[in-house]
Amino acid sequence: MAEVGVNPSLAADDMSADDSEEEVEPKLTYERINNDVSVILKKESATCLAVHSRFIALGTHLGKIYIIDVLGNRVNERELPLHKLSVNQISIDDMGEYIATSSDDRIVINGLYSTDNNYHSSFDRPVRAIAIDPKFKTTKRFVVGEADRVLLFEKTLLARYRTTVLQQSRGHIRNIRWRTNFIAWASDQCVKIYDVQDRVVITCINREKDNDLQRFRPELFRCHFCWKDDRTLLIGWADSIKICCIKQKQNSSELPRRYVELTASFNVGFGVCGIAPIESKLVVLCVNKDANELNNSYNCRVEVIEPIGTDNYEEISSDILSPKSFNSCRSNDYHVECLPEEGLYLILCPKDLIVAKPREEDDHVTWLLEHQQYEEALEV
């Protein structure tokens, strides 16, 4: 992997006499994933990815799926040509044995070690999102976003799939994530969380209405979200960030037995292109909210922020990234996937894949020496 050049933002010091600014030490290190990935992205453009502790699944605009490791080497000798159109979303089960993929024309369930549960189906309307049950090997379930419908697929005793409509007519479904007994999906208008155990929607969070709706059109800024844990969902949509916690009702004799509490909700000074947890803070991939879709490229930044109370936040660090071909990238071209427990944050754009990691003590010492803070470096 090659180190990626980073331009950390400048944070004003406590207004010294000469109004000088002090450079803030980054919280993350960045490296470009090369090897086989570089070869792939010279010929194709990446459209999405999913990450497991054992591998990374990379989807392309030619409908192929590549299984690679964190160093960028292909795990299998050949690509999986599962689709004819661009891959829209990839989902991996907890065991890392099955992947679910979607494109505008079809969905595919593919076993990496067995073909017993392989499945594919074509659709008349675009399928932009898919999520596999984390326990798919046992349950044989997955959920699909077909245009404005959310469909739950469940395998029956006759080895056929039964479909149940979970939602219809709330805008195009652009993102789905399944964690334990909860499925979150985002349309153009709202985010919903579905309780699989009780088979009921437990919340609907509508898209904020503000003066920037034209700037943050859904087709330009789709909703991004990430499960922090089994009960906490992080949502980044346009210039809004929300933290949602699923809680148990005291009187749970009637459905739904669980509800969602909005523990934080605030607006930020940028457009969100991805969100992930880092301890008590958030890693947010973002672009300039004032960029013009037609005239300016979306140069991306990585913001580490810490929520304050329920309606505010503090910026901890801000790093400008310049991935390959960023001049032609738009907000929806960027993707973020993470393994927080392993300290891995993957940043994808059509021609580049970058891994970010929390800085270690050696990185801190190096930064101090580079900035001539020798006494502090010696103390560390």
C-alpha cells in the first residue's frame, strides 16, 4: 500500500497576539490500496464495496464482483461476473460465506464456498439496494429495494422464495443495512427501521425540509447510514447527522415492543458522503456543501467530529483527500465502509480505494518531530 498525501485543515489557536493558526494533528493515517486493485481500477470503475473481517468485496460498473484482501490482492483467481449492469450494493453475511448483490436489472445470492443456496432473479424496475440476513446460512432471508418497494425474501419448505412487501410508495430505495433483528432502509423521503422479530416498522425518520433541497437533491446526495452496534444507527443525509438508538418499551405486551429514540440531531457545514463510528466520535466523509454539481468537482474531506449534547458537535480534525480522478467525482461516487473493531475505514471512489486507520503512538511522535515539537516528542 502507498501512503496518501493528506492536507490537514488548520484550526485557529486561542487568538494569539499575531492571530497565527496552529496546525491540528490528524486523527487518522491514510494509505492507498494498490496491487491487484490498481490493475482492476485502470480498466474499470468501482461502484460499491462491502467489507468483512476476512475480505473485501468490490463491485464495478461492468457488473463484476472482485474478492480482495486489505492489501489489494485478489483472494480468488477470477472475478465474479454476476451482473450485466453496474453493481449498486453488496451485502455479506456474518460468516463471510455468502454475498448478496444488486444491479438495475437483477439480484444475486452467491455462495463463496457452496452453491447450495445460490439464487438470482430479474426485475423490471431498478434494484439499487440489497441486504442479506447476517444469519443467512440458517434463515435463508434477504431484503431488496426495488424502485420504491422494499421486499423481504424468505425461503419456504418447498425451497421457493416467498416475498413480503415491507414498504411501498415513499420514493426510490437507495440503501439497506441489516443488523441482527433490525433492517434499516433509506428512500428519497425517509429512513425506516424494521423489527424482523416482531415484523413491524418501529420508526420513520423523514428527510429534513430546508432551503437546500435543490442543492441536496436525493439523486445527488443519497442517505448514508451505518450500524454502530446492534441498537445504534448513525445517519448522514445531505448536511444533517442523526444518531438513533433502539430501546425496549417498559410495557411490551403490544406491538411494537421497541421504539427508536433520537439521541442526537444536528446540521454540519458540509455534505455527507459516508459515516462511521470511531469510539465515541464519528468519521464523516464529506464534500463542500457549496460545490456546484455542474461546474465544480467534489474534492472530499475526512472529518472526525464529536457530538456535543443532542444538537451540536465539535470538529476534532479535518483532512483533505485527493483520490485518483477526483476531478470527475460527484458526491454519490464516494463510499465508506468500516470495521471499527479492527480500526479499518475504507474510502472508495470510482478509480481509487483508500484505507484509513487511527494514528498510533509512533505516528504521533513522527508528527511532533516534523513540526519541531521536540520536547513533546521526547516526553512521549
